Amino acid sequence: MVPRETARLPAHSERWFRFTAATFGTAWFAGLVDGFSLDGQQRARVAEEQGAGPGEVALACAGVEGRVEVVAFEERSNELFAPGYLVAVDHDFGAVVVALRGTSSAPDAL
């Protein structure tokens, strides 16, 4: 019998997933990366009170921590085929992150 290999996600997958969740901004589902909890909204509120911009607030809501510089952020777009996105420099991981949101509403899909 051949030993079965366990599928593994790439290193830091959860962190990269959180960047993608941030493309939803501070909508309640952006914080769902922590499960059904108000933690995301609380983190977003604290970031906002500290003067963070919309991209930084969205990252806080999604639970992204560390030295992250938001280069571009678009939470809502009324244009067809123009989803929300986030471009950031993750200084802690030495990476440029480009996160794109898929369909978030019925009109997006049409």
C-alpha cells in the first residue's frame, strides 16, 4: 500500500486570505475570517479612531497585523467588471500583495 500524502496549503495562506477578505472593506463578512464574531468590527473601529484610512481599517477588520502599507484600495465600485481590490506592501513578509474581490452582489455577476 502506498502511503497517502496529506494536502497542505502554502505557507502563510491564512494571512493572504485575510488580505482578500479586506477587499470587502468593513462589511460584516470581511470579519468572518474569525468566524461569527464581532472582533473584526471592533478592530476596525479602533483603527478608525486612531486615524487609519479606509484600506488600513479594512485590513484591521480582516485581522491583518504587522507593518503593511496600503498602496491602493477600492472597496466599492459601481462599474461592471471592476471588482474591489487592495494593493499593499507587506513589510513583515517582504511581499507586494494584490488582492482582488470576486462577485459580491447579483449585479456584479450579470
